Amino acid sequence: MEVTDQLLQEFKERMHISHDEDNNLKRLLSFSMAYVKSKVKNIDIETNLQAKELVIERTRYAYNDTLEYFENNFISQINSLILEAAMDEMEENEDATI
């Protein structure tokens, strides 16, 4: 998955990272983007703030070698995003049939 420079910069600011390890951070961010996309297929991570936050937080856990705790700690946010996407899809389908 393509990690934008903006997302990389937001993560570095969140983590207070000033040194250059962009390749590693982009790799971790891409894994987190793939994880969120596996939960919600048609989500735009750049425009959906809840999805972007999950990507950044999951990457934070991966960066700190504590990824095994992420899903338990963020299950309500993950489920909320899944529910929001399902409701948006239902609304789109209703609008399309009218």
C-alpha cells in the first residue's frame, strides 16, 4: 500500500521522531493500512479520520514491539469503524435503488 508523505509526517510528529528511518516507518504504516483495509474494504484512510487514527495507533504499537496488545485495546474503535462503513454502504445502496 502506498504511504503518503503526509501520513508519514503525521506519524513522526505523533511519535516525536526527528531522525530518519522513513523506510522502516513507511513499511510499518503500510502494514497497518493493510490491516485497516482488511477490516473495512472501501475506506479512504487519508480522508476518514477514524481510520487514519487506527493506522497511526497500530503503527505506534508495531514500532514499540507491542502489536499483540493493539486489537484488544482498540476493539471498540475497530468495531465502530466497521459499523460506520456498513451503515454508509447501506445508505448508498438505498439511495441507488430510489
